Amino acid sequence: MPNIKQQEKRDRLATRQRLRNRHVKSSLRTLFKKLDASVAEGDRETATQLLRTLTKRIDQAASKGVIHKNAAARAKSRAAHRLQQLD
């Protein structure tokens, strides 16, 4: 239990941020799995739509500091390569 009022606030904020980060990362993993499934089925329309959604969510996560900007770029690149496997 912290003795300092500011540390109590930092603990509350850290808890809130940790929950938000966990939720965002989990939803990104789910979108990746859906993209992989649609690529495996050969459904180009759904895969393209998922890639657009995934790219947007990755950019949002990077802008909020949930993931690093280079990790975001790498994730978007890997997602695009997965879509290119349909060709």
C-alpha cells in the first residue's frame, strides 16, 4: 500500500492502462487469426476487408503507445504478405 498520494494515483492509472493494453492486444491477435482463416479459405473479399480493419487498429494502437511504432509497421507488413499469399 503506497504512502504517497501521487503513487496511489499512478497505481490506479497503471491498472487502467494495463487493462486497456491487454484488451487492444487481444483484439489485434483475434483480427490476425480471422485474417489467417480467410486467407486459408481463399476468401479474398473478406481478407481485404479484414486487412483494412487490422491496419487501422494497428495504427491506433501505435498512436496510443500500446505497441511500438516499429512493431506496428512490422505487423502491418506481415498482414499484407499474408493477403498476398492469395495470388
